[in-house]
Amino acid sequence: MLNWSQLSFSYIPTDYNVRCTFKDGKWGDIEVSDSAYIPMHMAAVCLHYGQEAFEGLKAFRGKDGKIRIFRMDENAKRFVRSAEKMLMAPLPVEKFCEMVKKVVKLNERFIPPYGSGASLYIRPLEIGVSPKVGVSSSDEFLVVIFVTPVGPYFKAGFKPIKVCISRDYDRVPPKGTGSIKVGGNYGASLEAGEKAHEWGYSNLLYLDPQEKKYIDECGAANFYGIKNNTYVTPASESILPSITNMSLQQLVKDMGMNVERRQVPIEELSEFEEAGACGTAAVCSPISQIDDIDTGISYVISKDGEPGPITTKLYNRIRAIQLGEEPDIHNWCVILE
Ligand SMILES: *Cc1c(COP(=O)(O)O)cnc(C)c1O
């Protein structure tokens, strides 16, 4: 059917999506749709004022043939936090999980086989759909969850990336929506991402928007550095708490290493033995070099341009848990029967 190993990270049509509407103060039944379109009033709040939130998670076909969904409950909880902050009705965690399991089951034929390196990406989203012209919250909300198969992020092998620092762009303002997963943050960062590409980098490494002294996020991924047997990751109110980062921190502790969640000053970049960007899409992308565009300073993290041993180990560990190759001692995977 599909050439699994050639898939990229783009939308491929699948059979069904699931939907649920919040209307008259309550959530309705879960509906199954075979349409990829959302009929909507042109004055819907989400279209004009960005009342939206989304999630991203993955399902895998394991070594034992079973379907595993990685940390679905954490995505459900974050979806609630995002909705609340955007003044949208929060979808109950149980309903989120039920919808995710249902849409994965319905599209089982699109789950890439074990060994292909590919997976089924699950995209939940919530939008305010009431027609309004004045700026206010919607009364009606729609949650849609669709899936699409995605290829291995590192097609040409696990390769380090180069990123840059520029003080001309912020992803989010200091007291803004940085800690929730909403489309507006992405819209606001498209230009910066484009600039970084123009300059020859994979992405921008954002500084904290208040003082521009500390590392925040790496594009739409969390940042970590490793030195002296310690995994260091920035603490900041403008960072989206990544579930991958949370998982890496646990694995690092399991390996007997230390974890520090704290402010990371730019200068500390020169001390890291390894650095990486982490998120659901790639698990972790090793960072080989960080160029500060404004000061001209280059932080060379990987002297030989190869991924570091700890990043490689962490990447392999997470993959092995997702694929059922290693015991899931923290109960991260939900197995679909
Ligand atoms: C989704 C996202 C991440 C990664 O989070 P995961 O839960 O690991 O996928 C990091 N930063 C931003 C801004 C995000 O939107």
C-alpha cells in the first residue's frame, strides 16, 4: 500500500477522523467522520481570534505486533491546560483517551509496520466555532482528532543539526501563551523559522523573551544540554512542557545521571558536552553547533559533527520502549487490544 520508509512528515489521507462538539454547556457523543473537511461559519471565533489548541502524539506497531500509544494521558492533561487558558471547554481526559483509541483503531491499516521506522501521528485539535465579530470567547467548541502516517524523522540516519540565536525574534512574550500548545504561538514564529532556514540553520534557539539572557526553546522543541553526568534543561514560564523532555529526564535518572531544571545562561552553552532538541516528531535531535548571529560567537558542541553517546542512548531507549523492544517500566505505553 504505502511505501512506509519513504514517508515524510506531511499529511496523507486516512479513512476516518473522530469529532466531539461542546454545545449548550456539555460535550456530545463521539462522532466518526470520513470527511477531511470541517464545515464552519465564516465568523467562527477560531478563524479570527485564534481560539485554538492542539496536541501531537504517536502510535506504533511493536515488535510483538501490538499497537502502542505513547503517553496519551499526558497529552490529554496538557490539552485540558491549553483549553482552560484559551477559555475553551476542556475535553475530559477520559474522553480524549477514548477518542484517540477509537481513531487509531479505525485507521489501523495506516499504522506503519514494525521495522519501518515510521509511525502513526495523532493530531487532536480544539477550536471555538461560534460565529462572533466582537472579541470574546466562543460558546461552542469542536474537537477533531485525525491521524496520518509519518516517516522516520531521521531518514538519512541520526544526524546533528545546527541552530542559531537571534535577538530579533521571540516565540512568545514573557507572560503570554508559551506554556500551552496553541496555533497562535506557531503563527507568530513562522517568520523566525523561515529566517533561520535562510541563514542556513535548522531552527532558531530562542532566548527568554524578558531578559534575553537564558535559553528558552529550540524552535518548537525543548532544549537540553549535557555536562558532568548531568542533564540540564531550561526552566521558564514561556516554555511548553514537552512530554518527550519529561520522559528523557526520567530515563536519564534511570541511567544514574543527574537532572537540573533551571535557567540556562547563554554562556553555559560553551560548557556542554552534548546538546539536543526534543519533541514527539524527532524524539531528540542532536545539536552540533549553535551560532550567535548578533555576537558572532560559535558554540561548537560536537567537535566531530557526530551525535553524542548519551543523546544516542536516550534516542534508542525511547524508541525501544515505544516499539515494545524493552520493558516499559514506567507504564508509558497504552496497548490497544
Ligand atoms: C509540542 C511542542 C514541544 C514538544 O512537546 P512533546 O510533548 O515532547 O511533543 C515543544 N515545544 C513546543 C513549543 C511545542 O509546541
